[in-house]
Amino acid sequence: MTAEIIAVGSEMLTPQKTDTNSLWLTDQLNLLGVDVTQKSVIGDDQNRLAAAIAAALDRTPLILLTGGLGPTEDDLTREATAQALNRALIHDPAILHAIEQRFASFGRKMAPINKRQAFLVDGAEKLDNPNGTAPGQWLDFDGRMLALLPGPPGEMKPLFLSQVLPRLQAVLPPRVLRTRFFRVAGMGESDVDQLIAPAYKPYENPVTTILAAAGDIQIHLRSFSATEAEAEARVAELGAKIEALLGNRIYSRNGDPLETALGVLLRERKATLAVAESCTGGLLGGRITEAPGSSEWFLGGFQVYGRAMKTRLLGLDEKLVEKEGVVSEAVAIAMAESARDRTGATYALSVTGEAGPDSATPGIEPGTVWIGIATPDGVEAKLHRFPGNRARVRAFAVQSALNLLRLRL
């Protein structure tokens, strides 16, 4: 089965508000084996919303609307649904009484405008909402199902779980979902896809999705089957093929971020880490400390953004910095070596570069970053040229530094 989700409310079309309801509902529907084929956000316009509902019903058997069930004049989901279906709105005295009682329980008198919430689309079942005044509504007709849900997540989620979910489970065939989740570092999205596409393209089930962030590629496999064993066998078969192609570029198989995966490796070796940062300005240390338990293996670091701090805090030779320039292999090596020596850490990482948008170093292009690594076996630095704006360059630098140490380990 397929489904569509329509989020209602002009506030959802502003940069201040994010439609988190659709994300949560998609997850719940996927667990039932329902594919969400389209999502829409419609402002507070009755005619536009009615047209969207009618169009959705023409192509999709299950429609879920969130929001627009409140008492104010801009809450138009009931009216728009009735218009789309060419049905009347029917006043329900029992709903009105329940709303009045709810206000009374808080020691408040109900404002007359709340009476708007006591109307049901003709033929709809009321979905009780113990967490708010606006009930949901359920319509099941001509092979179509339509759910009207309140907008506040604290009302929508429990209502869906208690009343919509059982209705869907009663009509949907049993389907089991099994997944694989790989995270990859050190490759671009197109490179990953080119490598693994021959493996996943022959499969319609599992479905493969590739998502990209700065230096971090996520590969999601989802298999729906009638039995747990069948679903597991399908994702295991494709997953094994993808793992064989990607090898140690995969750093996580359970969704853990790179800093957590790195922490596992350091903990296994009873090793510690320190950092020295210039262009990332503390972002590398910040990422590391996002990993739970990082205090076991992360000793700390140095934010040496300016040239003077590199010589004062890390003790770098002023002549070296002057001769080589702050964005150089020699300085990245010296930063990593000094950070390791001064903290007693087993390993140390350093980052120095030009994050942009302009370059403060003559002859150095924005996006140029040197990453140094000091280990018990020696010290070296690698040159990177990262694309994008300042934030993206710094994100790439942090991810690449963490991955450099992971590969060494």
C-alpha cells in the first residue's frame, strides 16, 4: 500500500517551523510496509487544501492530514475535507460536551469559538484525543482511507498509535521490515554509488537509499517481507555484497557516527587522543566529545587559531612557521607532534588550513587543508582540497581527520 501525508498550516511554510510530524508518521507507516509516496505542506487556504485532498484521493489509497483541527478561523482541515468529498459537516453534541468538560476541569469557561471542533465530516468516525480538545477523524470509503490528525506532536502521536495504527493493522497484510545501515567515510556520493550500483540495482526488494553529508555517506537497505526470516535473508544477502565492495571504508553498521566508532577502536587498544586545531577552531574536539564516554580516551587539545598561539601554546619554531607558512605540511606535522608530546597521548591529530571564503595566506586557495597525525610509529600530514563554503570545508576537515586516525587504527 502507498500513502500520502499532508501537513496543514501556513506556519509550516515559514523558516521558523519544521514539519516533524511527517517524519515520524513516515517511520510508523514504513514499519507497516506502507510506502509514503508524497508529502505536501499546504497553508491555511480552504480551496487550495480541498484541491490537494481531492487530488491525493484520486491517486493514493491512504491519506493522513496533520493540523488545522483547532478552534480558530484559520483551522480549515474539517471544512476543506468536507469540500473535497462534497459532504456536509455534522455537529456532534457529545464532542461539544466533552470539550466543555475539559475546560471545566481546568477551571476555565469554554470560549464559543471552540464549538467549531465539535463538527465531523459526514460519515467520519471520531478519534478521541485525550491530550487536546480537537478530536481526530477517520473516513473509510470506496477503497480509500483518510485520517485527520491534530497538529501538536504531543496529541498527534498518541492518537495515531492508539486509534489509527490498529485500524491499519486490521486491513494490511502482515509485513516485516528489516534494515541494514552502513556509514562510509573517505568517498564521495557518486563514487560510492558507482561502486555499489551493480550490486543493488538487480534488487527491487531490498530498496537501497544513499544519503550524503560532508565526508559522510549513508547507505540504507530496507526489505519488506511476509516473514522475519525472509526479510532478514534479503538484507543480509545484499548487505554482504555491499560490504565486500566497500571494505574498510565502512566505519559503522549500526548508525553510530564516526567519533563513536573511533572511540571503540581507541578503547580496545587502551589508547588516548589529543588534537591541535587551527582552521576548525575547536570543531574537531567538539565532535569527539559528542561520543558518550569520550573522557576515557580523549585527553583534550589546543585551539591555536592565530600564529602566536601556535608558537606559545604548542611551542612551534617561529622560523619554521615563517618559512613554511601556517597552512603547510611542516606546520601540520609540528602541530600533531607537539600535541602528542605535551599531552602524553598515544595519538594526536592536527588541522590547519584556509576555510574561506577568502584566503589569508598568499598562494593558498580556500578549501586547502593539511591534516596531521602523530602516532607511536611516526608523524605525517596529508593535503586535502575540500569543496564548498566555510562551514562545509570545516565539516569535511573534521570528518577527514577522524577518518584518518580510524584507518590508521
